[in-house]
Amino acid sequence: MDRFLTERRFVAITFLLFASITLFTTLHHEPWGDETDVWVVGRDGGLSAIFEFTAYRGTPALWYVVVWPFAASGAPYFVQQILHLAIAWAAVLLFLRYAPFPRWARALFALSYFPAFEYSAVARPYALLMLLLFFVAHQWRTREDQPVRLAVAIALMANTTLYGLIIAAVLGAVLLVEWRRWTPILITLAGGLACVAQLWPRAGGQKVYTHATLETVWYTLAAAFFPEMRQADGLMFAIPILLIVVFAISRHVVPMMFLIGTLSFLMVVYVYVWMGGIRHAGIITLVVIAAVWMAKTYGPLRAEKLAMVGLSVAFAWSVYAASNAWVSERNRNFSDSRGAGMFLQKVDPDIQLVAPLPLSATAYLPDRRFWYASLGEYGTFTTWDARFAAARYLPMETSVSLAKARFSGQKWLLVSNSEIPSSLAREFRLLYRTKGENWVRYDEHYWIYEPLPAP
């Protein structure tokens, strides 16, 4: 009983510390376009627009659907941040309570970069992926007794992101080794097929080109285990730790199949399709944790203490990286969506707002529409299709010329993520600009201009 109370106290204290830090960080976080798009599409477009939007964006719609009822109800954008934070809290609480790791390893992971910043303060689908993956790892022990519950979790995970689909597909494949029941297999398969249907290329979609290189592999491994460390140094530590983990779980075939299979497919996608930076590297961290968690359900690991020490060293460094992010969020802008949105809320509603393309500040303007000069249409969001991709390269001079023709004799403001060129400087008066430098989204500074009367 005393031991249980001590464990319970550890979980409570660690979770409260994690929750306090992430709440503070979230309150200071200014969202960027990939976060606010989810809210704006749900608020202004509805379910049909969500599934059209996500098809062109290359991501399944589960996170959008979770957010949609709150956005459609007229709630402020802040609700999405709190909802996302609650999901991250649930994932970390599940890990602290049930993961078969030493206390110090659990505490360090909870406060590390990915759960304590990237997958908590930044409202993307990865918190939902983390929660479902940890739930699957936790339920692995009861996979024979409660296969349907496990299958539903895997099917949902397949619809979080493309990477969730890969993880779910590998899990489904390895479960074929153990399951002999059609119902859970069909549920898992249905989840995967639903995601594939959403991601199937549409006519007019954007084409993503990447330069295949092993450098992507090295960056991913270094960033997954040692975020923000110099790549060469991080890689020097990351590879031995990964090899130790592989050796530790090698006694058990299924976790080994899961880890090696998932990492292989993820790396193929990162190298040949898309690698979006540190947030995608963190998925490697989650997969490694899940593989160890699953392996422990089969019995002791090889060199278990060494594996836990290696992972804890990586988590400890990651806490340092997280602390840098917490300080940066407190002192600087992640983007400037909130500041620009607050300014635009005070603008006379009769004044037309013009922007070259959709902006993240729209999340703070529930009753305003923009006229998108490069697209020649009104709205608050747009489909990420080939037309949108081409419009991104329209010169500012052309956008301004189109706006002048469209709103001749009317009051309008130009809202942009870039400063107008010097050739247009005499035609506008600057009303607002981002103060200081954003520490992450350098492409989301804001300039708001008022056109001057013609001489």
C-alpha cells in the first residue's frame, strides 16, 4: 500500500509539473498557419469542406473532425489550444501511470521537448497520434482478451496523420502473426482504408518534390533523440542508443518487427516524399518508446538497465531543448498571428481587408472575410491545390494592382506576411508591423498597410 501511494504521489507531482509548464507555454503560444487552418476550415467550411481540404493537404481528417464541433459553435480559437493541450495531458498521464520505465525515465520524458512543447503547445495532430500510440502500447498486454478495443485504437491512429497510417499498417501486419479473429483484423483494415481514401491524390493537387539524400536520415535520428544539438554530435549519441534499444527488445520477435518495420517505412517517406522538420523526427521517439513498452509485455529485456539509461540520457537533453522553447515562447513570438489578429479586430468592419493569400490571423477574426488578391476571391481559407501553389508566386505589385482595380473608391487595407517592395512604398502608409523577430515562423511576420490617396 505504501509503495502504491508513493507511486501515485510521483505520478501526481510529475503530471502537475508537466501540466503547469505546458499550460503556461500554451498561453504564450501564437499559432501558425498549419494550426489555425484546422480551426478556420471547421468554423467557416463545415464537414464537407474539411474532407475536401484535407484531401489536398495530404493529411487525414480525424483531428479536424475532433476540432470541428467547437469551431462551428462559435467558440474562440483559444478553445482549440486547450482541447489539444488536454489530449497531450491525457497521453503523458497514461505514460506516467502505466509505461514500464523507471520513474526517472518517465519524469524526464514527460518534461522533454516533444511532449512538453512540440506536441502540446503547437496544436497539430501529433498529440492525438501520441495518445493513441501510447494507448495501443498499454493495451498490448490485453490484445488477446480485448482485441476489438485495440483494433479501434489502431484504426483511429491510422487517421491522425500519414505517419499514423504507417504505424497502424505495421501494427496490423504484426498482429496477423498473433490474431486469428476476423473482427479486429477487419476493423484495423477499415481504418487504414479510410485514411487511404482520404489521402488518394486528387486532380489538381500540389506536387511535392524532395531531393533524396541520406542527410535526411541523419537529421531525423539526431533530432529525434537530441533535438537542437548539433547534428554530428547528436548522431554520435543517437545511433548507439537506438542500437542498444534494438538489442534490448531483440528477444521478442513482434516488437522487433514493429520497430524495424515502422522506422524503415518512416525513413522512406522522410527521404522520398516529405520531411517536415523536428516535429516529424519526434515520431521516431514515440515509436521507440512504444516498441520498448510493447516488448516489456513479453518479459524482461536484454540489457534493460543500459537501454533505460541510454533513453534517459536522450530525454535529459531533450528537457534542456524544451526549456529553451519555453523561454522563447515567453519572450518572443512563435508567429505573429495573435498580435495581427488583435489589431485587425479593431478595424472598422466597413473597411475591406485584402491579402495576397490566406493568413493565420484569420483565426482571430470570426466575422471578417478577406479578399485574396492572388486568387481573385473572398474567403477565410482555400484548398491547397495546384492553383493555390501557383498563386504563392504572384508578385506583390500584381496583387496590389488587382486590389486597386477591385476596390477603386472604397476603403481597404493590405495585410501581408511580407513587406511591400520599395516600388510601392510611396503608395501606402504602414499601420502595423510585427514587433521583434519570430523565433520559429519567420514567414509569419505581419505588415498592415493603408493605401494613400492618389496625388
